[in-house]
Amino acid sequence: MKNLKIAAAFFLLFTVITGVVYTGVVTGIAQVIFPNQANGSIIEVDGKKYGSELLGQQYTDDGHMWGRIMNIDTQTYTDKDGKALMYATPSNLSPASDEYEALVKERVEKLRAADPEMKDAAIPVDLVTCSGSGLDPDISPAAAQYQVARIADARGISQDKVEDIIDKCTKGKFLGVLGEKTVNVLKVNLMLDGVLK
């Protein structure tokens, strides 16, 4: 019985320490040091929220930059009012599967049709493949550059202006050495629409 009381006391003690104190301290530090990231990195302009810079959004029209292929499902789940709920999942297709090959081929054809000026250029791999999460918000600078002519033509603006926006939305390597340069698709599209400056 004595051991049971000691075990129960330690259980309660560590529940309070790890479940309440630790969580509160980490949350408080995050809110002070990294408030934007701690709150989801939401892009908000004049009180309107446009999305998180950490989650990809799907654009398919010629006047916007396209991101990576997204595995979005709007058929499986609905809310209590019967409205479709959207969720995304990572792709677990094998690169050797016929389904994966068909998905890549479909995307290549779509890009070739949308970007005829780039018919001789190799399509960057991140434009024809899914990310691990299925919601990657960034693409490579090469993938962004591949789309410049299409976006400029669709919007009636110069390619230099599109490239300037891409440069403003390009993030360098972490600590200057880790990872790769990336371009945030949502930020580019919001700048193209004049929402962000």
C-alpha cells in the first residue's frame, strides 16, 4: 500500500510538472520569442486572414504561381451541416508504381500546356511530385522561374516584375548552409494580387 501511495504521488507530481508547468513555460516562451510562428504564421492584412505561410494552398489558374501537387480530399468527410471538409494527406505511392507514373505524366502535360514558352526546358521535379506532408508551401527557385512567362502573360505585366516578386519571397538556406533556397507560393500570389507589398 505504501508503494502505491508513493507511485500515485509521483504520478500526480510529474503530471503537473510535464503536463501543466512545462507546457505553460514552453508556450509562454514561444509567444514572447516567436509569436508569429507560435500562432500558425497566419498572413493577415487589414483584418482579413489569407492563410498560413506554413501550409500550401492550391492555385491552378494561369495568373498565379502553382505549388507542388497536393493530395486533397473533399469527398470523405463533412461537418455537422453536411458541408465538405478538406484535408490533405502525404503520398505513399511508390515511385515505381503505375499510379505514380500516371500522376507525374498528367502534371507534366498540364505544365507543358500552361507554359508553352518553356517547351524545351526541363520541368523542375518539385512541380511534378508531392511533398512528404502533401501541403508543402514552398517550391524551389527553379520551379518558380519556370512559371514566370505564363504568369506575366496572364497578368499583362513584365517578366521582370514577376521575378522581382519571386526574389522578395525567396528564403535562403537556414544559417546560410543548411537546406535549399525556397520560394513561398502563397506570398508570391498575394503579392501578385496586390494584397502584400
